[in-house]
Amino acid sequence: MAQQDDNQLKKVISHAKEYGFIFPSSEIYDGLSAVYDYGQQGVELKNNIKEYWWQFMTRLHGNIVGIDSAIFMHPTIWKASGHVDAFNDPMMDNKDSKKRYRADVLIEEAIGKLEDKVNKEVEKAAKRFGESFDKTMFIQTNPRVLENQKKIDDANERLKQSMNAGDMVALRQLVEDLEIADPISGTRNWTDVRQFNLMFSTEMGSVAEDANKIYLRPETAQGIFVNFLNVQKTGRMKIPFGIAQIGKAFRNEIVARQFIFRMREFEQMEMQFFVKPGTEMEWYNAWKEKRIAWHRALGMPVENYRFHDHIKLAHYANAACDIEFQFPMGFKELEGIHSRTDFDLANHEKFSGRKLTYFDPEANESYVPYVVETSIGLDRMFLAVLSAAYANEALENGEERVVLRIPAPLAPVKLAVLPLVKKDGLPEKAHAIVDLLKYDHNLQYDDKDSIGRRYRRQDAIGTPYCITIDHQTLQDDTVTIRDRDTMQQERVAIGELHRIVSEKVDLRKLLKQL
């Protein structure tokens, strides 16, 4: 299975590069580790994902507004946020493969394998007993399930304790006790666990001698917190309300593997929701449901998503979970939801000397609001869509096609206009249709190669519709429209094209489900 998953990821990467989605940055100079450029198709898909998220946040919620804060911020901000002192990853090396890993991730993956064993036992029993199967009773009584569950509970508790205490010796011992081997060398020849800070620092100043040390932001959230009062006062916002932002962040990733899943320069889509203290858990649960609904509206397999509650909470949180997605390399974090308490605003108040309180006219009191955060990595979301959409299909005629079943509203190109031949006035008619539709939809004109090859090219970039102009078009103003997913074709009037295409590709189709 692991080999299959690895092959699937390689296929997605190869396809992404071949069709203009993702390119290694500075490739003519042999590239730069964990940095990628988005190509002509990739940037359209990325922008469509951003637009879907942005409209969901700011249009569907009257109490959420957006900002765009600067990447460069006063360095004390990162002292107040805890990043300077506490933004570390516990890393260990395998002495044989010379590869470096996060110790906590290795442990979580080992726990995940134990959970898979439990699930397989349950599935086998369910098949054996059929309708009479009592899942709860089986989990509580089956010896193998109980044995593995005890291992899971013990490992989770030890992981939590060692991470909270910053005990790197205990963390390494847990790796040893779980008999975790390096996936490359297959050995358990590990180094000690060490903490590595992930902050990128640089200098700002007119001359080197007077330069000040600043940081490239590791998250976009702090730009929201330091603008809390600016937004609240200028927008006359009342609690509860949210501030949304899409922006670049930077992390000195020690382990940067698995394509664009983990990068040193990446983009986040974050929303900080300010609430009255004591109501944060209500809002935390509400935003969990809102965010999973946003994902499911895309129509990708429901089984590709799951919630994962955090064992070790961040220094600012009293509750946290991830929405995990089944990438080709397994279930990984896609989006985080945190109840951040008043940690951020209270610390910025302390370090800046400025009051960051909200006066509640209903309660007739002032307080520092609590915060519920939703944060999704845009690049991870891009990979989730791309990997779930990629399919290699066998056709009835014995041929194969590679198709990207990207949700139509997110597709980089919404339709392709294809004259059957490059003569007899067909190109001119095709260009007239392009001029008719180009103001509403991103489209392509293509007259090179056979019509079948052109269909395959459009399938490969995920274009929902292909429109073919033939000699009949000149007679009755009808065209053949082909559906990407079904490959079915039908004859429609040119005047109907806008309606037909819009019904499938308009973002409103997704937003109305939410």
C-alpha cells in the first residue's frame, strides 16, 4: 500500500509539472529545496480556492471582514506571541539514512498504525457477524483490540507528557519503546532528539551597522491581532466578529518533503473569531462544523476527511483539532481549528502597553476577547484538490485517459472552444464564441491536432466543458458541448452556452450549499 501511495504521489507531481500546475522554483539552477512556483494552470486553481474561501468567510458571514497585513512586523510581536522562545520542532536523525525527522510525527504515525490495526479487526468482525454485530461490545471485549488500544492510550499519554514538559529524553525513549524504524534504512539507529527553532530572521536598515533584526512571519494570525482595535473601531464591529486574511508565511522547515505539503514559503487562509469569554467552546464546535461543511461541499469523497483532536495543545490553546485529509501519503493535517483563549490579545496588551479590550454595551463591562481560529494551508488545499481529482481511466475503446476531476467551480479553465478544422470559417466562428464568453469565464481556444487529442489535453487540466464548432454551426448556430466527467456530448444553441456553463462552474453553486 505504501508503495502504491508513493507511486500515486509521483504521478500527481509529474502531471502537475507537465501540464503547468507546479514548477520547482529556480529549476534552471537545479531548484531550491522546498520552494515551488505555480504555473499557468496552478495559479488559476489556487486563485479559485482562495476565492471560494474568501467568499465563504466574508460574504456568507455578515460579521466577518478581511484585511491584508504586512509580512514585516515589529520584532516584539513575535516575542509577545511566543514564537521567539517556543516555536520549535523536536527533531532526530537516523544515523544510517542520514535523514531527519520530527520525533512527534514519527510517534503519531506509529500510533496511527496501531489505530489501523484496531479498525481492521472491527471491519473483519463486522463482515463475519453481519447485522448482528455489536461494535461497542466487540471493542470492549476483543483481546487484540484491547491490547492495541492500551498501547495507543499509553503512547498518547506519554507523548502528551513529554511534549508539554519539553522532555526530549522521554520523547526519544518513546520512539525506542514503540520500535519505530526509519522508513528508508529500516533501522532504529537514532540520534538524540533536539529542538530546532523555525523562525526566519533577517535585517532591516539603511546601513548594515544600524540594521535591526526582524522576522519573516511564521503565521498570518499576529497581523490580525495587532489590528484588532483598528478593525473593531473603524468597522464598528460588535462581539462576536471575525477578521479573515490570506497571506504568505515563512518557516525554516528542517524536514521539507512530500512535494508542496510542507514548504518554507507558503500561503495561509486564516480567520480569527473574537468572542466573549466563556462562549469560546460553543463557537469552537460551531466552527468545526462550518469548516467541515465547506470541504464537503466540494463533492470529494467524504471518507477522505476526518477530525483529529490534538494531544499536545499549543501554548495559546485550550482546545484544538485538525481536519485531516487522505493525501497519497496518508491522512495528514489540512486545516487547524483552535480555541486560542485571550493569550494573543492579552500578551500584545502586556508587551505594547496598549489596551486591547472590548467594551460590551449589553453586559456593561470591558474584557479582552477570546479567540477561535480556523487556519488552512492554501498549498495543502491545492494538493488535496489535485490529488483527489487525478484519475487514470480505461475507456471502452481500449484507450486510456488521464483526467483531473477538479470540482467545476475551482477548475483553472472552465471551457475550451475547439473549431473542428482550421478552415471554412470555423476558426472565425469559434473566435466569435470566445469573445461572447471570455468576460464571464476563463477559457481556452485550441485548434491544434485532432479533436480527440484536444479533448484529452482539456481532460488533463480539468476543463469541465469542451465546445466544438463544426460546419453545422454555420448553418444553425448550434455547437457540440462535451462534459468532462461523463464524456457525453449534446447539441445546444450558442445562446444557451452561458447558462449551461454557468450552472456548473459558478462558485454560487458551492456557496448555496453552506
